[in-house]
Amino acid sequence: MPSNSPKYLVGLVDPETLSAAESEELHPARIDYESCDILEIRYDFFDESDWQGLSSRIRKIAPKAIQLGTIRLKHDGGTFPDARAVERLALWKKILEAQDNPQWLDLERDYLHDYDELRALATPKGVKILISEHNFTRIPSDLELKNYLTDVKRVKADGIKIAAMSNSDEDCTRLYKFAKKAKGFKFIAAFGMGETGKISRIWSLKEGANLTYGSIGKAAAPGQIDVGLMRKAIDRLETTTSQIEFSSFLNIF
């Protein structure tokens, strides 16, 4: 992906920061919301009774931001019970029937068997689908990443994401190779989690990805960086030539 192509910063929406952002125009949380290109609605963080109204609430605060809806299961780093995974299609249906709804939905790779049904619900609303995979132990091998890419291309999803635990300063290079091969998707995210994966959240945008995630308030994933600092780092992408430079920049803060 050309270095001058758009880069998208995603911030995660949770009950605490949403209430804070609604409380006053100059609240730090609201400023963070407005600085994001995409806001990921973590439905699993909210009471289900609030789900249908979340998109409207967020649009009032950040009307220009793209919304990405996620019901993240526990084994993928969320709070929604794994045993209730079969209920999610019905819950997505209710979300999409609301007056306002996200422009994107996130579906985990382990649930690609639900893809066709989710697509059938999403397409009439003009909603696109991103497939995600999370590995909290290690970065997958090149072969595993190749198979993942094949699976997502097969279903013709609109976006792809891989977030995996980094265990060394070098193992994120596999994710960069993956990002370069993931052509044809609107959104591509490929970064490492953990301390040695921090820099990849930014540097991946130089290596073929165009989507990265930051925290609003408390970090929701290992090694996540707050969106304010992420925005500053992204603004430096064109003039930074090495990961060492970015590490030095992050160390300042």
C-alpha cells in the first residue's frame, strides 16, 4: 500500500469514556473521540439494553467518524460469553434495525461459518464486514498467516485484521509480510501486542497496513497506546525512516 494512502486510527468505545465524552465538549475523552477516524463500538462492554442506541449516541459526539461494531467474545479478548456466540446473529439483527447503526461489523475468523448470514443482514444496510483474528500467545507462522488470508479472501470480506502477541523485537516482520500480501481489502490491520509489539502498531502502517488501534482511557489490549500519542506518531510517518526513531519518540512520552 502506498505510503501516502489514508491511514485510519481506531479508538475503542466503552461505557466510561462514552459517558465522559457526553458530559462536556472539552472533556479529554471527547477530544480523543473526535481525533479518531474510526470508533469501535465494543458492544460487549455495554448492557444489552443500551445496544440499539449506541450508534446514535456516538454519532452526536463524533459525526465524521466511521463506526465499527464488535461483540467480542471472551476467548478473543472481550467480555461476551463464548457460550452465547450462537446468539450474536440475532443481536446483530437488532443492532442493524436501529435508526442508526455502524458502517462496519467485526467478525472473528473462528466464526466464518456465520459470515454468509451476517453478510445477508449487513448488505441491505450498506454495512461492510471486517474479519479479525487474535492470538494472545504468539505471532502465527508464515503458513498460518497465508491460510488465514486465503480464508478471508474466499468469503470476500471487506477488511482483515490480525493482532498477535509479540515475543521478540523481530517477530512482527511476519505480520508486515502478511500486510503486504493482503491487497484488495478496504481495511488492513496487522500488528503485534505486548511490549515488543508496541512499535508495530505504528510501523505496520509503513509496511502495508492502513488500520491501527489505540486506547481511549484505559488500554483494552496488551501494549495498546493512547489515541492522542498514536495520532502524533501517525502524523510523523512520512518523515520517519526507522522503527528506532519511533521508539525514541514513544520513549519521550
